[in-house]
Amino acid sequence: MGKFIFRLPDIGEGIAEAEIVAWHVKIGDRIEEDGRVADMMTDKATVEMESPVSGVVIEVAGDVGDVVAIGSPLVVIETEGEDDAEVGAAQEPSHPAGGRGLGEGGATSTSATATGAEAQTPPLPDPLPLEGEREKTAPTTPAQPEPVEGPAPTPTPHPKVLASPAVRQRAKELGIDLAQVRPSEEGRIRHADLDQFLAYNAAGGYRPAGAARGDEVVKVIGLRRRIAENMAASKRSIPHFSYVEECDVTALEAMRAQLNNARGDKPKLTMLPLLIAAICRTLPRFPMLNARYDDEAGVVTRHGAVHLGMATQTPTGLMVPVIRDAQSRNLWQLAGEIVRLAEAARNGTAKSDELSGSTLTVTSLGPLGGIATTPVINRPEVAIIGPNRIVERPMFVPDGMGGERIEKRKLMNISISCDHRVVDGWDAASFVQEVKKLIETPVLLLAD
């Protein structure tokens, strides 16, 4: 038998280590060539590792949540053939620092080693009792009562309970048997009697229906840990300020409906492509917003192209795919790219270059957008924009004759959070006001 040491390969340019987010094998499992070994997460994406050989897994690099350096052992597989402990182990780790691996690359997981040892050592049998103690330790069988002949006892009828329909409904919701509740007066159970029952029986183990379930401990790993680290770093190092403005999107929604009615085989327009178009038209006059700040080097890079990050909720957490050169795309192209990138992020097929390099981010909760939001900046960017929910409200509008009339309008708030080290409040407010003009006069979005 031989041993094959499968080392973590270089899975991305500039990646020094990766985190174990899922194991698909355990010690003692047989794995076939090209079989799934583990899912590893880098700073940019989750990558599935596959075994280059067939055999039995005898060692693993650690537990879910552990970090393994590139070039360090990930698993050791026992293969058929001559003993060759150096197969797959000749290459030294390309990044010796960081991570926890096997063999020379790091220490073997304690839990994995213990599991393997326990599997090979059978448990010792309990010692036999001494001859004089056998009678003492022999189990005793309780005597069974003699059956009593005669007719079965008649069950006691359930006493009639007096209570109003409201009290009965509340007791049903709480899971209380009214027959167990002692009435306080006139034999009728009232709400106060239910309260008293709950108070006196809580210590006795009574648990009403819908009571809180037990605590659950969830390990923060993978994408959720990346999000936690990035958000903590953003709030810790960036002095945020937020600004919110109300926009009348009645005309914009009407134009969007007209465009969708005539779209043919083009993708359906949502509010997001229209907002992105307005942002891209406005940014050239506010270059300080389309920027990235390297606070260690003390350098702000103002970008000419708009590589727009699009915060997207996925089953594993929040991801930010990037629309490259958003300023060069028309409404239909933006709509198609939004759908494509969102789908790729949700099903895990987004490429690493589609998840990095954004210069400004838009975050939208769609119909859950709320009245206003204070989004957290996607560091090292300096601004993030969040459209909120569209609501209908009465407003005073010009009547065309110098007066005003009340009319039902569609309104939406736009929130922006900025890095106050780079962007002043005046700049952020002025930028949002310019975007508002385009949104409230949407024909300008289609003008050259």
C-alpha cells in the first residue's frame, strides 16, 4: 500500500491560503479519482477540490473553518500499490506561512487523528464480576401484578368547564387544558385564571405552545466570516456619513412600463438599470465618488470607468458581482448583465474577476427596501448607494395655472453612505440632487 499526499494547489493568482468551508470525505472513506474532497474559500470565491487518485482517506487537514496554506497537505490517501510515502509530497509548500495542514506543512487535526485511532482500537469488554458478587449484580425482575378478572373500569367523565369563547381561544393558543385550570369565582374560568395558571406552573415545567426553542450555536465560517471581517473593517476604519433624499419616480415608472411593453425579446427592465444609468451620467461631475482609497498608502484613485458593484443576496450570504464599464452600456445591456451576474452569484458560478474590482456599489433590497437605509461602504470604495421602496402618497403638484392640486404620486428615497475622509457632505448631497433631476425627468436618460 502507498500514501498519496494531496497538497492544496494554487487556486488563484495572489492567493496564499484558503479556508475549509465543507468536507465531502472523512477518515476511513473511500474516494474515487476526481471525487469531491472539500470546498475551499478564498478571498474571491469558493473552489471545489477533487482527488487526483483513488484510495482510502487516512488523514485530513483540519475542521471546517480552519485555514490551509497553498502547498500544504489537504488530505492523505492510502492507495493500492507499492509503499511510496513521497508520492504527491515532493513539492514544498509555495507559501510556507499561515494555515494548518498535515505532515511538514502543519499539524494534523486533533479530532481527525483521535477519530482514526478510535476506529482501529476495539473497546475492551467490561470485566466479569467476581464469583461472590454475581448474585449482587444480577438484575432483578420486578414482580408482575396478578391480572384482576372482571369488567374494565369505567373512565371518569371529563368535568364540564365554564369559560367564554375568548378564554377558550386563548387557552387553545397557549396549549392549556382548561380542565387543569382552577376557576377563581362562580366556577367560570377567566383570563386572570389563565395568567395565574401560567405563573404557578412555569416552574413546574409547563411549556405553552409557541415557546422559545433551544439555543443554537452556529460556527461563523466561509462567506459569512468574510462578510463579518469586511464589514467590521469597514466600520472600524471608515468614518461613515449618510444622506437621504426623496425622489418622485412617477414619470420614471411610466416610462419603464412603456419600454417593457415594447421590449420584444429584450430583458425586462426593473428600476435598477434606470438608476445605474442616472448614476453613470452624473459621476463624471463628481469623480471623488467613483474612487478607491488606499488608506495605508494615503492614496485615492479616482477611476474613469464605472465598475459598478451590485450587492446580491445569495443562499450563503451577501456577494458583490461587478458590472464592468457600466457607463458604456445601454438600459437593455445593463438589465441583461444584472440578471446574468445575480444568477451566477446565487448558483456559485461567478468567476473571481466578476467578484472584485468594483469602484462604486449599489445595494437594493427591492420591495423590502424600507423608508431609508444607511448602507455600509464596500471597502476600499468610498461610497455606496441604496434605493429604497417605492410608495404612493398624495402630493401637492403644479396645476399649470399658477396654483397647486393634490395628486397621487410614486415616491422613492435614495440613500448614500460616504467615506468622510474623501467625500464631503456637500459633494454627496450635490451628487444625489443631480441624480434626482435625471430620475424625475427620465427622458434625459435617453438623450445623448
